[in-house]
Amino acid sequence: MFDHSGKVALVTGASRGIGEAAVRSLTKSGASVVLAARSTTDIERIAQEICDEGGHAEAISCDVSKYDDVEAAVSLALSRLGRLDILVNNAGVIEPVSRLETSKPSDWDKVIDINVKGVYHGLRAAVEPMLKQKSGTIINISSGAATGALEGWSHYCASKAAVLSLTRCADKEWREKGIRVMGLSPGTVATEMQVQIKASGINPVSQLDPSVHIPAGWVGEAISWLATEAGDAYLGTDCSLRDEGVRKAVGLI
Ligand code: NAP
């Protein structure tokens, strides 16, 4: 349990999986949170549950591939909650998994629009209020795919490599201005994305037994931990949740 009392967070892709877990960990630690995703019913339900438990959460329908939507989510944080301290650029997709020779250019566009441009949109929209505050933490959800290659995942691997590059560039530009930017590579996590990967049957990750995946709640806690000063060790790089030392520091094992 970490202390984020008085802080305001925005989490993209908050309707399920890692994003929902991040929302629940951050609100448990005292933060007020804006949930952004396309599944409006789901984010409104989760926000209501948090409010019923005494927390503070707002929901906004948001497609991260559209800059105006992301800007509106940042504006909501500022207008309703007064500031923006933590941005979790989590929204991401892997479907359709396909070998390069059968991949469709329009599918590539979609994955790049969400996984890469979505993260850029978050950085771009959040930076002004964070520069004004002279503080802020941005956590980009990365993957081992950022540096590894897997059959059928060319779109996903290329997109996560780009996200790692964005983490590095944003850190270079903003660290001295008080904005902390880092990535989190969670390992394999029991979410809808792993169900889709298993169904594809295309590479060794799809052959993993579901029991090896970590629960999304672990990733939520790691995000909450990175948002504390502990995250300073990972500025401009990816923190790996496969690392036993990180798991211990977060309090997971
Ligand atoms: P998930 O359960 O499939 O959730 C994906 C989330 O992204 C959903 O909330 C979805 O919400 C949102 N999303 C997708 N497209 C969006 C868009 N255009 N605009 C806004 N939100 C969008 O997958 P997950 O495992 O939690 O994945 C979360 C992040 O973790 C992704 O970046 C993924 O690459 C990364 N990751 C996952 C694993 C893993 O093993 N699961 C491993 C490494 C990295 P809506 O559909 O409601 O918009």
C-alpha cells in the first residue's frame, strides 16, 4: 500500500485488465482517478464502485488513437479534480496476431494508432499541466516485446519498441523540468490480451499455460509503487516486473 493521498491520476485503457487494476491500486492508495477507455459502461461501473467504497473516480469515453479524446480526458482531470499528477499510458491491443506475409496494412495502422500514437497523445496532452505544476509522473506500459522478437507479433513488437523510445525521449526532454517518465514491462499477465494470444496459437507465448501469468492486481500495485519515489530508479527506461527484486520491493513476494 502506497500513499498517493491528494494526487490525481489518469489511466487509459481502464475498462479491464491492467488498466482497471491500476485504477483500483491508485484509488486504494488515496489518489483520485480519471478512467479513460472506449467501453463507457465498464468504466462508469468501475468508477461508481470506487465512489461507493469512498474513493473518488470519474469516467470518460476515450479512444486514445484520437488526440481530441485524450486531451478531453486530461481536461476532465483538471476541471473536476484540479490537477494531474500521474498518467498511466496503458491502453494497448495485440489483435490481429498475424505473420508478416499475411498481415493487413489496415490492421497495422490500427495497432500503431492505438499503441504508439495513443502513448504520444497521452504525453502531449499531459505535459502542459505537468510543466505548469513542475511535477508529474508518466508510466508507459511496455512489454518484453519492446526488445524481443516473436513470430506473428511484428506490429506489437514494433509498437512497444516505439513506446520505449518515447519513454526515453520524453525523459530526456522533461526530467530536468520535474516530470518523471518511465516504462513498466509487466511480464505475462492474466488478462483478455493473453486469452487472445492463446487463441492465436502462433508463437511460444500462445503455448504458455495460463497458470504462469501473474494477476493484473500485481501490475496495478507495481504501477502505484512506480508512482512513488521508488520509480526514480527507472526514469527513461523500462522497469521489469519479471525481476524478483522489483517484485519484493513492491511487496508482491
Ligand atoms: P486487455 O485486458 O485487453 O485491456 C486492454 C485495455 O486497452 C482495455 O481497457 C481497452 O479498453 C483499452 N483499449 C484498447 N484500445 C483502446 C483505444 N483505442 N482507446 C482507449 N482504450 C483502448 O489487455 P491488458 O493485458 O490489460 O493490456 C494493457 C496493457 O498492458 C497494453 O498496453 C498491453 O500491451 C500491455 N501488456 C500486457 C501484457 C499481458 O500479458 N497481458 C504483457 C505486456 C504488456 P476499451 O476496449 O474499452 O477501449
